[in-house]
Amino acid sequence: MPVSSSYATQIQPLTPVLETERLRLRGLQTQDLDEFLIMWSDPEFFRYLGGKPQKREEVWRRMIAQQGHWSLMGYGYWGVEEKSTGRFVGNVGFADFRRDLMPSIEGMPEIGWVLAPRVHGLGYATEAVQAALDWGEQHFEPKQIACIIDPDNAASLRVAHKFGFQEIARTTYNNEPILVLQR
């Protein structure tokens, strides 16, 4: 039996809402798909994320997987929106993607953040990552948090270093160089 739209809107959200001065971190919503697709179609955006655009279907699957983490793991990704406009600008959160990566970070919350190029340089990544880490400190038992970053992505490395992430390995992931960091 198909789920009606009215039923879907009655489902209680699993994703807690976090607020910062300029941003609202909330569960991903179906209406985020178009903005998410625009991000994944922008060469400035995906150059450090696999180097190729993603199709609408791939972006939709990514959104579903990120949101699904909340029900399976008790943590996941937030959609990030500007409070002033209500516009989706990216996402930030935690996952355990069970990556085929050495050294393994499986079982460790892996933080990630991606923002639309139109908001780069505004400090949104720092603001969103701070909110996510604050949430993580309240909800994770004392354990390390990891992140992986393309070694050429200087902006994301600056954000990671602001929050105490230190490089533990230089390796490859999907045949591309990657840095593994932990805090």
C-alpha cells in the first residue's frame, strides 16, 4: 500500500534540530533534492568529492542514506539551511559508511561537511561543524571522531584543524589520495 503524503508528514522526525546564529541544522527534506543536485552539478563543489557530478538518482540515494543513518545508528547528517532565507546550503553530520579504507575507521563516527560554493568563505562550515561536534560530545561515549579529506582541499583541512583533527594517515580511497584525520 503506498504511503500517502499526509501520512509521510505525520512521521516524527528522527533528526534533532540544531540552531546557530545564522544556520538551522535539521533533517533532510524531499524539497532539498533540487538544491542538493545543483551542488553536485557544480565543478567547484565536486572537485574534491570524487571529481565528477552526480545524477539526480545518485543524489537522491545519497540523501536517503544520510537520513537513514539516524534510524540505524542514532546519528547522521543534517541539512543545513540559512535562517535568513530558509534556503538549503549543504549538509554536515556523522556517519559510519563502513569504508574499505586502511587504516580502518569503521565503528568510529566520521564527520563530514559539504556546502554549496555560493556560501563558501562565509564561515558556515565552521559554524555547522561546531554545532555538530557539540551535539556529538553530548551523544557519543568518549570516543574518537574521524574525517577523511582530499589532501588538496585546503579549506576543509583548515576547518578540521580548527577543531583539533590531526592527520593519522595518508592513504587512498577509491583509487584517489586521501587524508585520514582523527580528534
